[in-house]
Amino acid sequence: MVNPVRKAREAKGLTMKQFAVVLGVPYSAVNGVETGLLTQLPATWEKGMTRLGMDYMAMQRAYMEWRSRKAEAILEGMKHGD
């Protein structure tokens, strides 16, 4: 299960630090999204993502779906003692 934001960032050939600079956000925000700690993409990312040719709303939906699947996998693992 690959984080869609990470996949898109890597497809652009950007490091997390470079991505943060282009988005105008702290590195910790990018890290928070890529690890699934944030519940959704911050609205402040929209302008930078658009400059990179990314569809912010589509990425928001993909991220939230990914995060939901990640949570379900964690819960499922708990049922099986993982």
C-alpha cells in the first residue's frame, strides 16, 4: 500500500525537502502526510501542487482513501495479533 502523495512526489523526482520548499510548507508537514499522521492534505498545499501539475482535489481523495485503508489494515492486524 503506497502513499499516493509519496508516489506523486517521487514521480516528479523530488526529495521530501524539495517538495516542502516548492509547497512552501515545513518538512514536518510533508513527513506527516507521507507517514499518514495528518488526516488530510493541508489546504495550503493546493497552490504548490498546482504549480507541479498535480490535481490537489484528486490527490486529497486518494490520500484520504489510502489513509482509511491503512487504518483498516492496522485494525485487522490487531484482530490477528500482529
